Amino acid sequence: AEFSQHNNAKDCWLLIGGKVYNVTFLEDHPGGDEVLLSATGKDATDDFEDVGHSSSARAMLDELYVGDIDASTIPTKTKYTPPNQPHYEQDKTSEFVVKLFQFLVPLLILGLALGIRFYTKSPA
């Protein structure tokens, strides 16, 4: 019960190999905080091993060690829910302008190329 309460960016614990680690250093993690947060509340041993951490990362675990836990009491999978983000309201006018330029610019380039070819062609 205590383990499952440590599942946010300010207080994050992971279960790796039957041992609990306090990984609240989220902003310093090379893989980003989302990787660590998605592994909370479950047995993260497979997630940790699949990445192929360096020996220095494995040595760092000793400093983060909190205690042992019976891994059979923790689910192996949890449903990850991404954080809520404000909905981006795209301006439809700019989308129209972009599509218009995507159509007109190639036509202008083609017209310019044909015009240059026509005017530089010497009469035979």
C-alpha cells in the first residue's frame, strides 16, 4: 500500500528486482520523467532490464535503495494514463494559407523555369 502511493513527479518509487528505489530525480533521468512515471505502481524490472542500463546506472541504484518488497503483491502491468494537457486550438486560417502556398509555389517555379527556357532559347 505504501509503495503505490509514491507515483508522481515529486515522489516516485520503482520496484526493480524485488527492491524499492526512490527515483524522484526525474528531471535528471536521461530517458525523461515520463519513462519513470509510467513504471510506477508495478514491477518495473522488465522495463529496467529491457533498456540496457549502464553499469554506472546500476551502481546508482544502491544510493536510491529504500527497501525490499514482496514483488508478488505488485501487479506486473498497469494502465498508463498520460498527463492532461490543454487542447491545442489550431487556427484554420493558417492551415488554408499553407495549403495554398503548397499548391502555388510549385506552379510558380514551373512557370519561371518555362519562362526562362522560352526566353533563353535562341532561334535556329
